[in-house]
Amino acid sequence: MSQRYIMIFTRFERFWHWSQMLLIMILLFTGFGIHGFHQLLDFQSAVELHTLCAISLLVLWIFAIFWHLTTGTWRHYVPTTDGLWKVAQFYAFGIFKGERHPYHKAYWRKHNPLQAISYLALKLFLFPVIWISGILYLLYPLWATTSAEQLVWVAIIHTAVAFAILLFVIIHIYLLSTGHSFKEHVMPMINGFDKVELSSEEEAYLEKDEPGNIR
Amino acid sequence: MFQHSFILRLGHTSRLMVFLFICFITVTTCPPSMAETYEHPSDVDMNFRQNIVVEKPTVRVDSNSTADHSKFEELKQPFSSGPEVTKTCLKCHTEAGHQFMKNIHWTWNYKNEKTGQLLGKKHLVNNFCTNARGNEGMCAQCHAGYGWKDETFDFTNQDNIDCIVCHDRSGTYYKTPPTEGNATCSIMFEGKQPIQWSEVAQSVGLPVRENCGGCHFYGGGGDGVKHGDLDSSLIHPDKKLDVHMDEAGLNFSCNSCHVSDKHIWEGSRYDVVAKDTKGTGKPGQRRDVATCESCHGLQPHPNDSLSNIKLNNHIDRIACQTCHIPTIARGGVATMTDWDWRTAGKTKNGEGYKEKEYTQGDGEHRATYKSIKGDFKYAENLVPHYGWFNGQMIYTTIDTKFDPSKGVVDINSYVGSATDGKSRIWPFKQMHTVMPYDKGNNTLVYMHLWGEDENAYWGNYDFGNAIKAGMEKNNLPYSGEYDFVDTYSYWPITHMVAPKEDALTCNECHVKDGRMTDLKGFYMPGRDSNYWLDLLGIIAIITTLLAVIAHGLIRVVMNRKRD
């Protein structure tokens, strides 16, 4: 058992993450503008940008889903209760006492149980709800007979999920600061390499067959 | 006075000599009292159609006539009256008389089949001069016929049809009220040049804007008073004012849109097509409607951008007019927004008078008070009133009972809602008037305004007598007691279509306090939100931020302690 820097976020995954980040930021900004929280963009530009980003994000998601399924990366998100409580306890108490993070990244398990379950919820619940409600919102003249109750519900659901995604963003960014340094936490998503506990077999395999993916 | 204005309107140096000559004749031949009336300037508040004698008649671009009426021998005779001309017209246009007799411009009578209400000028009460009925001696100057003074007028005699008022292309034809009225008013019609019947008859052609505008621009008693989207600025409009009627561009005449078939034309506000679902129709098919969609189709914006697709998604709920007529009364002519009859009847030295405190965009001064009518307010570049409209109007007619304690009485109210699937948001001009009503019976009243007798309000300034006479003349019950009531009327807006770059932007409506603030029953992004969801959302965001900050602070403090 040894800790080595290995490639855990491949090029596509990093591209997916950062372009998704950018799109979600623009969507939140334009979306809350359309909602009437600010007038920094005129309504027409806000709607155009919002729709354009939403369509781009949908396309990106289609690629990402395909990528997850074909590369087997989806396994990282399989929820587990094993160690979940420990991680929760760490963020609630241990972190203040200077304890070490109870989870150590593994080659086939790059997220801690709390992360995995959060990301899974995001992907299986929040994202589908926001894009289904968004598509219904965008195309409501095709299915709704009036812009009364039917549209109200779509709008309420879409806005509620937008709030939830903003909450996720806030917590997600904050948690970047909980490691040794903010930079250390962000770097893996930039260069792809993170410190991971490897079994000797994994280490040997990587060094022999994927020397570019291990440092 | 009208010789004066007439010549000024012809106004070229070449006419100066004529002008001076007429002045000379006038001053030397008229008695002093009459010469005095000539000092009155032309009055846009009292047009009575004389001023439609236009300086520069408009030219129709879409005429495809195969006849030149100035070459017709039949028309080269010295006519001495209108009916003589009409008889001659009908010799060739054999069916025109019978056809026109079915037209509302002749009948002044309209039965709404959906509501059963009897409408038309013959019956309606409006909140301007209130009623044409009983005042035909004045009001029937806008009847397309000759000599409707009272109930003896023969609606079956086709020689009484005034062909020329719509078909004159010389720009010199005019109509005066069928009767002189009280001495106070009769001075208004003195000194007109006699109509050159033969010349006028030879000029005939398809109607142009000033023909229709001769009445429709002056509804309510003066230029632009009634509609707000119809006034004399549309005789020679530029593109900014009306993209279709633009004289240098498309140069539409009224019946380019108000298409006609056998002298019946489309686009009456008594029966509005508020939502056209047929569009341009089948290829080559002619559609007898005056809707925007009948030319522009059901997807009027090119589907080449997200915004345009979104705009096309609006047309089932938003009338074209709502975005494309950003404001009304844009051409320098004001429209009246408020009329208070209560103050009418004040005199100076026993004479009626007027005050002209409002100066409109084109420089004309508008009456803000008239003894015969009361106080007025005007507006220009007016943002319309908006409402869900399915095309149906319900009128408060002379026999409608209302409860004045329940607030403002709607002279006409538009029907529609966000959820009936038939309505769209339409712009209206809202007119507010405080006007007399029958206090005992809680109905509107017909007033006897015009006449040579002692009961005519215009001249004698007595509401009690004028109402009593107006009601008696029509065998209507009158309690003998009148009071004043607040009223609104709503005029659908559909003219003065601006160029597309001047159309409303999304922000005009999709904001908290935009143009649609008062409209209820539907959800509009940017304007509407769920209060509780927003509250909950904001609380959640703030709580999370605070929790994160607290979490971070505790970490920092604890770390320091450990160090």
C-alpha cells in the first residue's frame, strides 16, 4: 500500500466539469435575472443566453452520460453507507479537532461516500428535474393550453430546483477549502492527478502499462 | 372664417392673390358682425369636416381601375346637388345603391348576434358627446347620406346616398351638419365655398385615407379625440407613425386592410376578430378579414432565431398590436383622455367661451374647456391600457340599468380572460368621462344637444331641459332628476403600427412593474413569482451561507487554538 499521484480525472471529465461549471453559473445568473431578482441583463438577452446554455448543457450531459456508461466511471457514484457516517462526523466534529479525513481515495473509488451520494442525488434527481422542467418551460406553447396554472407549476419546480442547485454550488465550493489548501483541492480537476492509495498490484500495473497516468 | 382657413390650407404663393381678393370682398361686403367671425382661427377642436379639405390629396398606389371618370360625358354636367350626382353614379353602378344600403355607414344600426345588443350610432351612448340619436341635425354630417335631419329621413331612397364623401379624390368636397343648430353653433358653417359638384364628380376613385379619415379621424368632436390611433396625422404619415400607411413607403389606404365586398367592409370594432387562427388562408384564397394575420400569417416573425421563435410563440396570447403599437397619438395630434361634463355651461357675459390651454405636438392649441362640453384632458404618446379580449364588447346601452354606487360605469367593457383560449392581450384607449345620467332610473340618458329650439343644450346650457327633451323625443322614461356618473370606455387599438425596431422589447412587460402589471390570471416570467418559494429559497441560501461561514470560522479558531 502506498500513496501515489495518479490520473483520476481524465481530460474529458475535466472538460465536462469545467464547462458544466461555467454553464451552470451562467444559467443561475441569467435564470435568476429572468426570475426578476436582478436586471443586469435585459430580458431578451437573458432568455437567449439561458436557453443557449441550457441546450449546450443538455448536449454535454448526453456526452457525459455516454462517457460514464462506456468507461464504467459510473461505478464511482454507486452509493454506499460504508464509511458515510464517519465522513459526516468528520465534517461535523472531527474537522474542528484537526483530525485526518477518514476517507482515503482508492483507484476505483475517487469520491468519499458523502460525496458519492451527493453527486448521485444531483445527477439522478436535481439535474433531471431541472432539465425536464426547463424543457417543459421552453416548449410550453406546444403542450399547455393557457399560461395559467400549468405554467405556474413548471415555473415553481424549475425555480425551486435552481435554488437547490445554488445551495449545492455554495457547499461544493466551500468544501474545497477543507483540505490542506484550496489549491490542493482544485488542482486534481485541473491537471487530473490526485493522491490515491494504491495496492501494490495497482501500482505495478499502472507503472508498467499506464506510466503516463502515475507520478 | 372658413374661407380664411381654406385658403391657408391651399397655402401656396400662387393662391395669395385669390386670398387677398376674397379678404377684400369679405371685408367690403359682409356686415361688421360677420366680419368679426372671420377673425377666429381654424379650430382643430371643431372640425366638422370642413378642414378635411386637404392641402395635398394623397395618391393611391394600388388602384387598378380601367376607367377615368373625368372622361365620362355623364359627369360633365352642371350638377347642383348631391342626390343628382348619386343618380348619375347609379346609372352605371347599378347595384351599388342597394349594396351600400346594407352598410353600417348607411344604417347606423348593428345588431350583435352573439349578445343580442342593438348597437350602432343610431342607438349607442358614448362618453364623448354622448348620443348621436336625436342630434342627427349635427351628427349626421358623418352619415354617408344627404339630409338626415330627423326621423323623417328616407333610408330606402338610394338617391340619398352620398357616394362622393368616400370617393371624392379632388380633396375639395366637404359636408356640413344637416341643420344649422343654435345660433351659438351656426356661425361655424358660414362662409364655405360652394361645392363644385361637377369637378368633384369627375374626380372620383377608390377611397383614400382622407376620405375615411374625414369622419374617423375626427370622432368624438375633434381631431384624434376619440380613438388615439386615428387622427389627421395619418393623412400624410411617415414610417415612424405607421409602417403601412407611410406615404413614402407602402402608402396603404384604409381599405388595403379593411377589405370590402359589395360595399361591405371588414374590421368593425363591434365584432372584433381578436384572435385570427386562419392566417393567410389557402394559396390564392381571399380572406375577408382586417386582421394582421390575414397578410402576415400565423408565424409572422421569421423562425431564424431563438427570440423570433419565442415571439411566434406569443401570438396565441398577445395581439400583434400590443407590441407593435408601443404608444398611441404619436403623430403630433393629441387624443382626449378625460372629459368632465359637470363644468359645462359656464358663460362670460352671457356667452359661451373656450379655453385652449393644451398645445399638442404639431403646435395646435386644444380646448381644455368649452362651455358647451365641459373640461378636457389630453395625452400624446400615450401608453395604452391592456386587457384580455376575445373580440366581444358588452355595451351599457340606453336601457341598461346600473348601480352608480358601485363605482365607474363601463360604457363598453371588453370580454376575455387568460384561460378561455380565445382571448389575447389587446391594447385599448381608455376614456374617462363624468357624464349625466338619470338619477331616478339609474340609466344613461340621451341629451338634446343640437337644435334651434330652447331645449338644445348647445346654446341654452340647461342639462335638465336637454335630457328631458332628449328622452321624450325617443319615448324613453326619464325620472326628471339627473346627476353625474364616472364612466370608462375602451377603444381597441389597431392603427399607428410602428416599424419593427420600435416594437416593444421584452422588458416592457417581463418585469415586476411593467405594462402588464394589472393583468391577472396567468404566469409571466419576470413579472410573477411564487412569494413563498422565493422566501424559502432566499432563506435557504442565506442560511447555507451563514452555516458555511460559521463552519469555516470554527475551523480557523480551533486550528489557532491547537497551534
